[in-house]
Amino acid sequence: METVFLVTGVVGVFSIFWALLLALHIRKQDSGSERMKEISEYIHRGALAFLKSEYKYLSLFITAVFFILIFAVDLRSAFAFLVGAVFSILAGFLGMVVATKANVRTAEAARHSQNKALRIAFSGGAVMGLCVVGLGVIGIGFLLTIFSEDAIPLTGFALGASSIALFARVGGGIFTKAADVGADLVGKVEAHIPEDDPRNPAVIADNVGDNVGDVAGMGADLFESYVGSIISSVTLGYLVLEQYGAVFPLVLSSIGILASIIGIIIATKANGENPQKALNTGTYTAGLLVMVGTFILSKVVLDSYNAFFAVTAGLIIGILIGRITEVYTSADFRSVKTIALDSVTGSATNIISGLGVGMFSTMVPTVLIVLGVLLSYFVMGGNENATMGLYGISLAAVGMLSTTGITVAVDAYGPIADNAGGIAQMADLPPEVREITDKLDSVGNTTAAMGKGFAIGSAALTALSLFASYAESVELSSINLLNPLSLVGLFIGGMLPFLFAALTMNSVGKAANEMVMEVRRQFREIDGIMDGSGKPDYDRCVAISTKAALREMILPGILAVVIPVGVGLLLGAETLGGLIAGAVVTGVLLAIMMSNAGGAWDNAKKYIESGEHGGKGSEAHTAGIVGDTVGDPFKDTSGPSMNILIKLMSIVALVFAPVIVEYGGILLKLIVS
Amino acid sequence: METVFLVTGVVGVFSIFWALLLALHIRKQDSGSERMKEISEYIHRGALAFLKSEYKYLSLFITAVFFILIFAVDLRSAFAFLVGAVFSILAGFLGMVVATKANVRTAEAARHSQNKALRIAFSGGAVMGLCVVGLGVIGIGFLLTIFSEDAIPLTGFALGASSIALFARVGGGIFTKAADVGADLVGKVEAHIPEDDPRNPAVIADNVGDNVGDVAGMGADLFESYVGSIISSVTLGYLVLEQYGAVFPLVLSSIGILASIIGIIIATKANGENPQKALNTGTYTAGLLVMVGTFILSKVVLDSYNAFFAVTAGLIIGILIGRITEVYTSADFRSVKTIALDSVTGSATNIISGLGVGMFSTMVPTVLIVLGVLLSYFVMGGNENATMGLYGISLAAVGMLSTTGITVAVDAYGPIADNAGGIAQMADLPPEVREITDKLDSVGNTTAAMGKGFAIGSAALTALSLFASYAESVELSSINLLNPLSLVGLFIGGMLPFLFAALTMNSVGKAANEMVMEVRRQFREIDGIMDGSGKPDYDRCVAISTKAALREMILPGILAVVIPVGVGLLLGAETLGGLIAGAVVTGVLLAIMMSNAGGAWDNAKKYIESGEHGGKGSEAHTAGIVGDTVGDPFKDTSGPSMNILIKLMSIVALVFAPVIVEYGGILLKLIVS
């Protein structure tokens, strides 16, 4: 067993090492003209400013939870929590710092060749990806070793990852959309200056937001899924197959990391003339390698191919959920075209159409998740041994997430390319450079949409396997919906994602409003800002987004932690189980609906801008902009927040399981007695 | 026992008798000038034309289901289905015919006094209310008598009611919004003629829609809830307390009918200067009378006050859910004002704000439903005898619906007053008459919002008690969420309301588009239509709405029936149980969200029109109109459709329970073997 931990650790270290190599390589590249350096420096500094403020809040939060865990659960969990939080912070920090270095170098490289630009942007994303998986397995291996294979306190590690994800994804989502909406509303609509115009005071905050929300936030989200799925699989694995059950997901993850590194190498060596194809080749190669590896692993460790089927089910379904997202959000398919057509009759029909697409798009992913759950459960023999079936579901989750290294790389590539485009625009680079960065950016939009689908699917499976671990942990044999206590939990849980979405959408609205006021003020008060002789105060806009983001996530954050614990204590473990099931179901559905509606609106607008239905400036375009603006908080704040919410609540339930077993159901006992 | 059936039947007949008295009274009233009679005749004829087409479809549908039931279940269920369908049609027909007679007489009465106008409009609504409850209890009493107290086939009666509700509520919802949106988009926006202008070819269809959707649709919805809750309560009652358990809900319903009649009398005698107060006084009196009656009944029949508490919980929660709706949808409270304020920055912020309000508004109703479930379950001793607890939940549902007679009356009053206003406008009645009808209409908007909340709450409790009956019927001891078969059902079920909402919203879009084309065509092709010398072809617009409504509800209707049966047959009874639980949860949440967002947008627009934020013609007003247009299908089509979906799926599961017990889980057996 220790050999396995060692191997896992070595693979993890190798992953970090590879990330450092890539980072050094990026650093060596030319970062262009003085103007480009200056802009990049603004973005870099803005990102660091956000991180610094965030860390201030985080240190308080982490300290508080650390002590709560010591008293309420045990020292081991508290320690694991600390490690999880620090590792997640570290992954986010490294990824973001490199991303803010890679963006300007991508822009500069685009002056020479698309191939080179693609490589740098993708390498920048790969640093984040490799840090996520590397730190993930190092943390798990390390903790399992010092806890002498006791997997239970590892839930603390997942809680740490979840807490940081909350700050990064929800806070980051509010940050990025406040800046984006603020910059657009005053800059584009009122002052009639183009996007990414350096005269716009919020432009830097907007670019920082891409890094904060789409790099660090998304990375933290997948870090959470990644470690959450492995930990619940290890926990369940010990229960059903002792050591072998734990060895399997650990070795599988190591295989996944190596496969991801190979995939990353292939993607960077591929012909960059077709960026989408290069990225796909890398991703599919990694997936295939994992399948081959698992085929052997399954036979050797578990002496059957059942686990191979469960893992493959997860892997394929992850890819399919990503691809189906494209069908609903890309202008190459019918949905987006319909929204564009419905924009001709105005904003209202655009909105109705987009909401319809979002709602409709929940069907196929739900069926895919259902298939994944059934296949992985029954293939492992769940009909004879339920826990074994649940282990199968957790393996599907680990399988889906095994190639997280390259998935995050592809995902994080998008915002880097987007930033590169922004820098090219702000530094007045020639149009042919813009053309290349635009092309890379448009591929980035597709990968971002697919990445979002993948993040939701993996969050769903991770939450379900955490849910299964929770049930085992509190020794629930049943969460029976005929028992009104479960049913009531289901109702409350189902409502929470709606509440969470409402809170985060309102937060974006409030924060964007503050940004609008500030940008208007600068336009009014700074002399010569419009002719370029006066300098806008970028830092102030970054500070506004930062402050708003951190302030606005306090309430949702508290709710996500307090409600599950409170319901568990008042009404007991079964109600809490129902609550989590309800939250997972509506959370996943709302996440899909909001992400896809947002993506579809975005591309419908771009489709109109490409000249359809009257093109830019037409009535349809105005409607398209309304849809896109509604879609912004949908797809970049509220939608992705659901992933965090459902995982965080599951993990909170799991970590506090011992407390709930001992004291749960106080209210109930009072009523009945 | 037969005495009870007799008493119930007599009360039912008395209710119908009272309805006839009111109808005759309305008929005797003056229906005004020739012009008013002409317009009223158009509306009346349009409504009948819709009904005629609907009945053609219905007769095919009813025949098909009748034979399916004979073969798949038994003759008794099939016969009960037939009775249920015919009774629901009858209630809808009577209610709608009287409503289309009451509207013009209300307009004429408004020339004399507000008091008189209120009385006629409310009496018109009361005919619908008394028909609903009267036919409901007559049907149940009659079937229980001829089936010699075998309550099981009565589920067929509920299925009949559900099927008609589907046609009336979903089809009616599509009809009314296609006409409304079509009339507004071309008339108000393009041709710049006011609302309810007789030159608009879609204006009659719009007014017919109020009757089709808001009178007949809403009546059928509550008829379904009414009989569904009584039937599931009778079924569960037999199981736990034999005859006494069945007697209680039946007598309770009789008390409720008498209380409603008294309430209706009080409301019509009250001072009409404050219409809201008059209606409230009637409603609260009826509620109080039911409480007093139940207090005695509970002690006499069941020898304890427990049932009284369960019934009262339902009654109070029904009223509270209605009232809380007002908080989110009335301009007197913060939410609507916030939406109006957010309209200043444009359509996008108006939409985000409204969606936020809708999502946020799910919280309190959910908590109320949860409290109702817990209270009624535990007060009946559910912790010792689960079925007894479930009986308690069904009693809460019956309690909530006991005053359906007056609730429907208040609800149906709204569209009659609305129609009266339209007629006053079209017939050029003097402004002081419009003032009175406007005032009555604005009260109608509030009661409509509250009625929607009530309809959702009662649908939730009815669906839950049908769900409990289903579980008893297939002898499920558990729907265990740790079993992936239930979990998978939960996911599929949770997704269905999203799918249903998407389909119905798209249908409204498509149908409205056809209406827009037709209205544009008439404006273009009919000479002199604008100066009044040419007559618009009203009937053609009614025909378009009718055709679209009936065509567009086929797919959702089939899905609502086929999916539960299909899932039950393929994956078994437990998966189907999970499916229904999932559908009820997300269905209720989406219904609340969509209804409240729609209501809030509507009133935010009106609030702006009252002069706030620049008033009519301002930027904020434009944004307000966009929100209102999005809200239309939300609150009048997709939202209310959820009520039908969750009840229909529950009842389908219940009716087909014997088939599912025998053949269910085919796919599963294949996989496992």
C-alpha cells in the first residue's frame, strides 16, 4: 500500500515538475513592446491585488473552520482541511500567475505565427491543469500515509478544497461579471468606445476577471471535483474491497496524470493551423490512454473488467456531456440560430427563446448522467451489493475526472487567448495579429462551453459519490421518500439552488452597478481620459470588483454551510440526505440550464454580429445584446456556482456526519416526545 | 356509510342548484347597448368555437384512454375516468358560458354602480366555483355508491379530471398568450392603437383567451386538485381507519361547500366600495366556518382533535401561500419596486432582476409546504404509523381545498372584470365606467396572483398525497435514494418540468408568431380597417389560437402520460416513485418561480406606467414591457402547466399501478439476468 502512495506521490511531483518546466518556458518568451508589458503588468497586478484581498478573508475563514473542526470533529480532519485549503490556494495562485504571464506572450507570439501563439496559450493553461492534478494526488497520498491509511479524515481535505472553490468560483464569478457588465454598459453602450479599449477604466478589471473567474475559479472547481471523487472512491473502496478498493482509484489517477501529460505534449506539437483539432487530439489521446491503462489495471488489481467498464462509462459520458453542450451553444447548430431569428421580433422573444433553449438542454445531459449512474452501479454488481454499486458510481466519477490535467489545460487556454486578444487591441497591434488572437479566442469560447458542461457533469457525479459516502458514514440504510422527513429534505434541498442563483444574480447586479457608477465618475472627472492624455484609474475598478466579490459571497457561503448542518441537527441524518439529493438534482439542472442559455445567447449575439438578420446595429442586434447581458451572470456566475454549492453541501454533510449521528434530529425528538 | 354518500350528494346538488340560481340572476341583468351586445356575442361565440374544437379532440382522446383503461386496468376505472372527464368538461363549460354572459353585464352595471358591477362579476365567478365543487363531490359520492365503497377505481375519476385539466390549462394557456402577445405586438407596438381596440383583429381572441385560460383552465386545474385530494384521502382513509377514514374527508368537503356558499353570499352582500375587502371577508368567513365544522367533526368521527389540526394546517398554509405571492408580485412591496428601478438601466437588468425575484420567491412557499407536510404527518401520529401520517398529509390537502368553491369564485371574478373592461373600451363607454372596471380589474390581478399561489400549493399537496397513495398501491415500503434506481428516477423526474416549460414556452412563441402574421395580414388586406369602415375578421384569429393551442399541447400531453408509464415499465415501481418525487419538487419550484416572476414583471411595468422612473414612453417603460412580455408565458402558460404536469403524472402512476406491479422493471430484469 505504501508503494502505491509513493508512486502516486512521485507522479504528482512529476506533474508539478512538468508544470514548472512549462512555466519557465513561457517566462522565456518575448513579452513584446513596452506598451504591451505595461498593460500586462496592470492585469498581473490586478490579479495579485484580488488574490491578496481574498487571502485576507480566507485566512480568517480557514482559521475559524480549522478550530471548529478540531472541536466538532477531530484534529486529523482539521489538519486535512488545512492542507486541502492551502493546496487549492497554491494551485490557483500558480495557475493564475502563469496565465497572466502567458497572455502577453501569446499576443506577442501572434505577431509571428498562430502555431506559436496557440502553444504558449495552451502551455499557460497546462500549468494550471498540471498543478491541479499534481497537488491533488500529492495531498491525498501524503495524508493517507500520515493517517496510516485512515481515509475518513480525508474528507477534511475535500472540505478545504471546497471552501476555496467557493471563494474562487463564486467570488471570482461575481468579480468577472461585475467588471464585464460595468465595462460594457458604460464603455460600449454609453461612451461608444470598442471592447477592450484602454480608455475604459474597467477594462483591466475585465481582463483580470477572466483570470480570476475562468482560470482560478474553474481550476478550483475542478480541483474540488477531482479530490472529492478520489476521496469518496477511496473511502467506499476500503469498505468493499479493503486495500484493493483504495489502490484502484489512486493508481487510476496516476495513469490519468501521465496520460494528460502525454496529451498535453501531443496538443502542443500538433499543427496549430486548426487549433480546435490540436486540442481535441490531445484530449482524446489522453482519454484513450486512460482506457488502455484502466483495462490492464482493472484485471490486475481487481481481477475483472467491471471496474474498467465503470471508469470508461464515466470517461465517455464526461466527453459526451461536453460535446452536447456545443450543440446547444454553438452557432453551427439550430438552437443558437433560432434565438438569433427570434431576436428579430425584439428582446422579449430573444429572452423567451434563450430560456427555452436552456431548459430544453437539460434533457440529454440528464439522460447521460442517469445512464452513467445505472451502468457504473450495475456493472460493479450493485444489485447484489449496494455499496459495491456505489463504489462503481464513484469510479465513474474518478474516470470522468482522470484526465482533469488536460481538461483544465484546454479550459484555461480560453481566457488566456481572450486576454491576449484584449492586450493586442489595447496595444494597437496590427489587424492580422488580432485576427489570430480572435481565432484562438473563438476556439476558446467553444472549449469553455464544453468545459462548463464537463464541470457540471463531474460535479454531479462527484456530489453523488460524496452523497453515497455520507450515507455510509452516518450508517443510513435508506433515505426513504415515503418518510416525510426525507421528502421535506428533498423540498428544502431542491429550493436551495434557486435561492443561491437568486442571491448570486443579485450580487452581480449590485456589483455591476457600483462599477457603472465608478466608470461614469472617471469619464466625468478625469481630464483628457477620452483623447488618451488622461490616465484612467484601473486599480480603483479592480478594487471595486474585488470588494464586491468578497462581500457578496459571504451570505451564499454561509448558507451553503449552515443550512445542511442546521437541517441535520434539527431534523436528522435522513432529512439531510434528502436535502442533498434535492440540491444535487435541481442544482445540476439549473447549472445546465443557466450555462447553456448563457452560452447560446452569447453566440446568438455573435451570429447576428457576423451579419445575419441585419448585423451590427440592427434591431435584432440590440435584442441579442440584451440576451447576452442576461446570459453573462447565468453562465459565468450563477450557473457555475451550482457546481460548488452541491459539492460543498455534500462534503459539509460528510465531514459533520459524526456530529449529526450523535446530535442530529433534536427538533424531531422534541416533537415526537 | 350510504347516508354519508347521500348527504355528500345532496350538498353537491345544492351547490349546483345555487350556481344555477346565480346564473339565472346574471342572465336577467341588462346587457347594455347594441354595440356591447355585439362585442359580447363575439367573445361568447369565440369561446364556444374554441370549446367545440377542443371537444372534437377530447372525444377522440377520451375514447382512446377509455379503451386503454379497460384493457390495461379494469372497467370500473375506465368508467370512473369517463365520468371524471365529462364532469370536468361540464364544470368548465358551465363556468365559461356564464362568464361570457357576466362580462358584458358587469360592464353595463358599472354604468350604474361599482357595487352592482362587483356583484355580477363575482357571481359569475361563483357559478364556476360552485360547479367545480358540486360536480366534484357528486361524482365521487356517486362512484363510491355504485362501486360499493371500493375507492380504488376512483383514481380513474381523478385521471379523467386531470386529462381535461391538461387540455384546458395547458391548451388554454397557449391560446390566451398567443392571442395576447399577438394582439399586443402588432396592435400596440406596430400600429400604435390602444389595448382592447376593436380595430385589432386579435382583440376578441385576446378576450376569449381570458375566459379559456383563466376561467376554464384555472377551474379545471382546481377541479383536478379538489377531486384528487379527496380521492387520495378516501383511499388512504380506508386503509388506516376503515369507513371512518373515508367519511371524514367526504363530510369535510360537504362542510367546505356549505361554508363556501355562505362566504359567497357574504361577499356579494358586502360593501362593494372596497372590492378586495369584500372578497377577503367572504373567503376568511368560509375558512373560519370550515375550521369550526372540522373541530366538531374531528371529535365526533375520529374521537380526537388531531385531524382538525391537520386540516387547519392545510387551510392556513393555503391562505399564507396565496398572501406571500402578493409580497413578491404587488407594487406595494419591495420586489416589484426593485424590478422597476432596475428597468432604468435597460431590458437586461429588468430581466435579471425579475428572474432573481422569481427564484428568491421559492423560499417561503417551500418552507410553508414543508411545515404543512411535517405538521399534518406528525399530528396524526405518523411516527408510529406511517400510513396514518400520510393520511394526515392528504387531510391537509383536503383542508386547503375545502373552500375551493369560493376560491375559484374569487379567481374567476378577475377575468370577468378584465373582460368587462375590454368591452367598456371597445364599446366606447364613458371614462367613469372604465374607472370602475379598471378598479375591479386591478383587484382581479391581485386575486389572480394569490389564486396562482394557492393553485400551486394545493397542487403540491395533492400530488404528494397521490404520491403516497401510489406507494401504498404498488406496496412500496420504500423509495430509497441510496438505491440508484430511485435516484435515477429523481433525476429524470426533476428534469421533466424543465422540458415541459421549454416546450410550452416555445409553443407560445410559435403560436404568437402565427397570430402576428395574421393580424399584419388583416391590417394590410382589409380596406378601411383602421378608420372603422372595414370589419376585422375576429373569427379567423380565434381559429388560429384554437388550432395552435390544440396542436401544441399534443406533445407535452403525450410526454406527461407516456414517460411515467414507460419509466415504470422499464425500470420499475421504485424508479417511478423517484420520478414523481423529483417532478413534484422541481415542478413546484418552477411553477412558483415562473408565476411570481411573471406577476412581478407585470406589476413593475404597471408601476412604471403609473409615472415612476419616467412613466409611459420612458426607457424604463420599454424595459418594463420586455419583462412583461417574457412574463406572460411564464405566469399564464408554463408556470400553471406545472400544476397539471405534477398531478397528472402522479395520477397516471396511481392508475397504472397494477400494471406496473405486474410488468414493471422489464429493462432492469434484463440487465440483472
